[in-house]
Amino acid sequence: MFAEVKPLTLFGSLKSITFRLWDESNKKLISFRKLRQLRHEQVRKNEGNSSQEKDRRKDE
């Protein structure tokens, strides 16, 4: 288990300050900024799907 763990460098430790959340799907730490980006992408995707669904309903 621990054989796969990389040592933490000084640069890596400073970079890790921005990591706050655990991403279950990708199994890694992410920042709040990345979470906002993912949420915006999901909203855009859902908006696109809902407009396509409305178009399908009009056609029926």
C-alpha cells in the first residue's frame, strides 16, 4: 500500500495548500476553484440537455 505513495516535496507541500476537497470519482484532492469549474460545466451540460428535451417534446 505505502510503496505506491510518492514522497512529499517542498514544492508539493506548498501546492497542496490549495487542495481542500476529496473528489470521489477521480480519487484525488481538488481545490474549491476546480469544484466551481466542475459545477459550471455540469450546469451548462444540464441546460443543454433540458433545451434538447424541450425540442423533443415540441416535435411529439
